[in-house]
Amino acid sequence: MNIIITGASKGIGFELAKNFYKRGQHHIIAISRNKERLNTLKVTCESININSKIDIIATDLNSILLDTRILLQSIKQCFKKVDILINNAGLLINKSFNMIEEEEKKRIFNTNFFIPAKLTEVLIPFFNNPSHVINIGSMGGYQGSSKFPGLSYYSASKGALAILTECLAEEYKEKQIYFNCLALGSVQTEMLDKAFPGYKAPLLANEIAEFIADFAINGYKYFNGKILPVSISTP
């Protein structure tokens, strides 16, 4: 399968790329702005399995909000059709509602909503039939879940991504482009550690990556347009 993963230089994205690669027979495009870490990912993957292929694209995804041509051309140089897109790149800023700055608000919504929406939009003509788009959401953006102080804009942006998932599933179901949103609970990553120093999450990045990879390959057969909570805690 031809697979695109954003936010692939660390955390869940890094582990996802490794997971797909070791399964064999996959061609992965790993996207992040951190070229050094992407190179580490490429070296790590290529030591695992010679039956897969990985290409890296080092770019700031904010650029596609102004001009999509450069990124699209880079993707087309790797493969012409897309089977799986995982919109994994995210931004978490823990700051009270009345203290968060305007620029921070824009960064959160750009990273968590507008960028995955734009990337999905430009790739629509290149999706295979069937294909599967996975939006990585959050329990913070899941209706009825526990909410936490300091995460108002983060949770709202993930909630918007979840609703977009439902809308696109309906809009593109006849083209066999399937959309699902995985609302993750806390996972031990650099992003979480930066926002909540000292907090220990119940799951590691490689553990949740195993689940996401399986779901990306097979989940569209059973789900479409669903916002699925992926958390071992309640509510």
C-alpha cells in the first residue's frame, strides 16, 4: 500500500512509519519539518525490512495553506496513487483560555484542523478505490468526554477535525474514500511531556501505533465517518 504519514519525525508518527515498514510490501511517505529526525527514521526503517520502501519529505506543512504545488509535486515523485493518509501531525499548547495568544490560537487550529483538511483536499484526485483517511483526534475533542483546563483551543480544534471526518465520509462515500477519526486518550510522547511535565500516560507511542496501523489497513471495512474513542480510561 502507498501510505502518507504527517508528523512522522517523532512520537506516534515515527512509530507508525516503523510499524508499516516492518509489515512489508508498503511504500511510505513520512512528512515532517525536522529533516534530521526524518533521516534517522529512514535509516531505522531500512534496517528492518527490505520489502518496504520509505521516502521522506522535510517541509513545514503550514506552507500548503498558501501553496500546495511543491508538496504535491514531491508526493507525486514518490507515487501516483494513495491508499492511506494518516493526518497525525498535531499541536498541543496547555494554556488557560484568557491567556493564550492570538498567534498560538492560529497555530493550534492550523496544525490540528486546517492543514489536515487542506492536505486531504489536494489528495482527493489521487486516492485509490478504496482508500482510507485516518484523522488523529483526541478524547479532548470527543463529545461527552472529560475536559481539562488549559486545553480549550486544542480540544476545540480536534472537535472540528472530528466533525470534518463525518462530513467527508458522507461526501466521498460513492468514490470509496473512507474517513475515520481516532480520538486518542493520553499517549506518552514529547508533545504530551512538554504540555504536562511529569505526567505518565498509560500507553506508549509504539503501542498505539500498532493499533492505528491495523485500523488504517482494515478499519474501513467496518467503519466510515466514525469518531472512535481509543482510550483505556473512562469517560
